[in-house]
Amino acid sequence: MVTWKQADADMAFHSEAVVSKLLEHGHEAYWVGGCVRDELMGRPVHDMDITTSALPEEVETVFERTVPTGIKHGTVTVLCGSFAYEVTTYRVEGAYENHRRPAEVEFVRDLKEDLKRRDFTINAIARAVDGTIVDPFEGTMDLSKGVVRCVGNARTRFQEDALRMVRCIRFASVFGFGIAYRTWRALLEEREGIRYIAMERFRVELEKLMEGSRPCRGLHLLHRSGLLSDAKIPFTYEPDRDLVSVIDEISPENTIIRWAMLLYACGLSAQGAHNSLRSWTFANTMREQIAGILSVGEAVGAMNTDIPYQEQWVSVVLQHGRETAERWLFMAGYITRRHPGVYPSEILKNGDAWTREMEIYHLSELSVTGKDLMDLSGRRGGPWIGEILGILLVKVASRILPNDREILIDEVKRVMIT
């Protein structure tokens, strides 16, 4: 039994059962690609892909539970326990369509031929059930050297699938690797091919890059390569490099703040960021969270020095939500290290405390209601009710007034009179 130190024990156990069963039926079978690479690097293994000499229909006859995920290209998903494993037949590929996928594939019986079609040497390593490593393109050596290198001719690899250029930079960024000279040169020569790649695919790679431990390196390489400006939807902003450089200091758990910092460094407004993220196919929730952080910054930048900062900050928190406001405060700390004086120091110093001191966040928590206001005034309902309740909410949340019904009614009377 081969030992997997970086994979979930149950996932490894069931994947070995899949490999072993293929072997029992007279087929070759190996783990391949990212799972082997990550195990060798001591990184967590999340997926365990398998390659085999068995044809897709033979795989389906070996296992009871299968899904013909990409059977045309040789991939059958095998269900074992509570896990799903992609099992792909050894193959070679014909000409690629639209710099994305092969128009046709040919199944073969030689593992090396299958490994030859893969993108980078570090992904062209297979592992047998007894732990033997099959590495015809010296991927383990490149792992030890910390190099991303294409398998075979780099220009050909990038012409086949232009997204490999972004993946090349992502691997270099996430792993802290260098890029082999010929691979980098081929990337520059073939970069215009990225315009054929759907933004959804590009965006997924960007998200993985930004979730890594060293996104600044990847962002620098993307900018230097010209891939961003050559994309189907170009991103041509010139970022503030001092601000971009602090992104690595922000934890990967705060990826939303990393994105907000990047777009702020590029000079985008909240609305501009929202529009760009939408065109780049980011999910609605993520778009709103990032734009929300930038909106808080815009509100703080426009604050009136004649009104107490605490009241204005509380208004911002009530409008944008506590989490968004706290994320902005976190980001603003990094911004002001590079650019002091951009925001009022009183907000930066006291914003967290003022937020913690807030006792209520919603109109429904007030001790007075819209009906109380109509009874007091004798007027019909209308926008004026929301305006007055909003004023009361800010005063109570700021602890200027207690959330006491009688005191708030007295305040309503005073506001109505004035």
C-alpha cells in the first residue's frame, strides 16, 4: 500500500481501491498530475486523478458506479465510497480548437505518450500503486529547482491552450517558482492567444492566484507579460506598485480585502470596480463585497469636518454593514502606511471601538416605530418617516441617545418642530 502523507486518509484509501481494481483487471493505472506534484511538494492533496491504459468503456465495465463525465475525451468519473475520481485513458491529442481543447483525441497504451501531452513537467509525473514515480520529463528535478517548464515545445503547448500561459504564472506565484527562460519567452511570443480564452476560465485562474501565499509575484508577472491587456476583456489600468506590494501581507483568508486593495491600487472607484468585476464574470456576492469596501472608503473620504466623526462613521456602518466597514478599516491601515493622511486619523484610530460600541444596527431595533411618528404628527406615511427614523438610528447607534421610547419620542417632537 502506497502512503499518502498530504491527502485525506479516506480519499487516498478509496483512490487506491480504484487503481488496484484496474490493475486486477489487467490494465495499467497510475495517479497523475496535481496530486502527485502536491504530494512531492508536501502540499495538501485535494483531488486524486487517475490515468489508465483501459479504454473508457472498459473502465465502465470494471466499476459499478460511474459517470461519463468526458467520455469523448477519455474521462470517466468513478464513484467509490463518498468520493469521485476522474479516470482518464492514456491519450494523444490532435489539433486544438480556439486555443482551448483538442478537436479529437486518440487513445493509446503508452503512459509516456500520455504524459507528453501535458502542460508542465511538474504536472507530467505519475505514481504507481507501489510508490514508484514515473517521470520521463524530469518534473521532479524541476520541483527541486523550483522551475515551471513546459513539456516539450513551449510555444506549441501555449498554442494548444492559451490558458496555460496564465496557469504558468499562477504556478510560479503560488509555489514561489521561477519560469524557465524558453517557457517565458514562448509566453511572450504567444500572449495574443489569450484573447481566445473565455473570461470565466481566466477569472478562475486569477482567483486561485489571489488565494495563494504570494499573489504580488503573480500580479507582477501578469502585468509584465501583457496577458491582462491582451485578454478578451482587457484590464489596462496602471497600478500603484507600493500599494500592490502590501497584498502579500494580507492573509489569504482575507482574499476579498486583497481584491479590494488591488482595485483601489488601480484607481478604480466602487462603481468602476463593480463594472470591471462583472465583465470579468465574478460572482455577484464577491462583486458586491469588494465594491462595498471601496464604497466605505469613498464615504470616509467625503466626510464633513463640521459633523462629529463618530456619527458619520456610524452612518457608514449602518449603510454598508459592520463586516464591510471592518474590512475597510483593515485595508485602510495598509493604505495609510504607504500614503499617510489619505483618511481622517480619528476614524482610523477609533473606528473599531465605535463599531463595537454600537448597540443597534437596524430600524426594527428602535423603541419607536413609523406608526408612532404618524400618531404624533397626524400625517400620512411617506419618505419623511424613514428619514426621521434614520436620524434616530444614527443617534442611538452612536450612543448619543438611549434606545428609550419616551426619550426618542421627545426627540421626534423636537425634530418635527425644528
